[in-house]
Amino acid sequence: MGYKQKIKKVLKYFGDKRIKYFKSYNDALIYCENKNKGSYESKLLSKYRFEKSNNFLKNEIDFNVFPWINTFMTSLALYMNKNEGKFPSIIDFGGGCGESFYLVKNIFGEKNLSNSWIIESNANVEESLNWPLTSLLKYSSNLEEVIESNKINFFFSSGTIQYLEDPLIPLKIVAKSRIPLVSLTRNNFSLKKSICAQVSLLSCNGLGTHLKKYGDPKIYYPNSSVKKENLINIFINAGYKLVLDHKSKSGVYGAYNYGGDLIFYYDN
């Protein structure tokens, strides 16, 4: 199911019900935990996403359904152009089931996976051990440790930071480390920071055909919008250049929010 079809399905299901906002991330988390145990760390959600993606990548592969593909490939081209064709070592922050690295393997070869990492929730890291799909991939839930122990050239994140209590913390770590290329796509921006409970159907998570045996329950997780100016300033103040600032509708959640993709580059 494509991204636009997923959005239409959610809107049809939930109608005009108002989004529930909270004063703090913890309040939102408690609310979401009461609705579905584990919230974004739900073992059901992790297992569903891996099985669904495993089926998709084996049987239905269509790169056009990847909502992040244009920004990801643009970023790769930028880095390789600046570095005489050298392929970067990558951190995919919130990289789910490794779809971006499946793309890398098919286009650039398996050898280019050896120095790259997926940073994910503890539940996803644990679930990744159960699937052959991820046997070539490196998973961790500790961003700082991976950066300190490896030479990373490219930090990529798609529609992830807004699910953190403080979306800017990992970006401050990245900016301080001077990773040359930083690419952030499917961001949920707002003029004023807001925290809400995002609601989706299970079927709207992951890529590919819905697995009916799981049913289609509602999934709740906190969503913290980001002030775009604050995000950009983190990297500008660290000496980065803003290479791309592109509007996007993908990843947006909230009546007054807007989306966008950002690419930063740091020249030593």
C-alpha cells in the first residue's frame, strides 16, 4: 500500500476526531501506554513491521513506495560527488527493518553494508535478530556509542525524531561529532512545539501488504513536533552548510504542522 493510500485509509477510519494534545511527553506516553502496551516499543508492532517488510522485500519490491528514496539518493550522490566516488559509512537513525540498506545492497553491492548501522528502539533491535532479512545489518540502540566507535560519514533519518521525548538531542550529538553529511527527511515541523498522541492503524505501519492475521488494531505513540529554526541552528552553529531545504507533506501529523526535508554538509 502506497503512502497516499495509507493516509486516506487513516482519515477515513478516524474521520474528524480531534487530535489529543498534552503538556508533556511523559503525559502523552502514559496515555499511549494505556491504549496499547509498549507504545512505539510494542513487541507486536516490531514483529509486524519485520514480517511485513520481509514479505515485501522478497515478493513485492517497488522502490517507488519508499517515501524517503529521493532525499536518500540525493544525499548519497552529494557525498560521493564530494569524495571521488567513495561510498559512505551510514547511520540510519530509526531505520526500521533496514529498507534503506536493502536499497544500498541492490544498487551498490553488499560490501557497502559492512561499515553502516541502524539505530532503533530496544524492541526493534531485539526483533531484528529473528529475521534473515537483517543478517547482514548492524543494529544498536546506542547512538553515541556507535559514533564514538566508528567513522561515520552520513547520518540519515526519515520520520523518526518526532517520536522522541526531545527530538533535538540526537541531532546535537551528531552535530558535535561533525559527521560530514546529515540528511533529515519526513520531519514534523511546527511554529510552536506541540506534543500529541499519534494514532494509526497497525496496517499503516511498515511497507507492503497488510498481514491480516494480526488484525488491524489502533497503535498509539507520542509525537513531538519540532521548530524548524531550532533544528537548523544546531547545525549552522556547528559549522555546517544547509544544502537543501525542501517542503514535503510526508511525515506530517497535526492540524497546524508542516513537513520538510533538510540536508546539511560539513567541510573540514
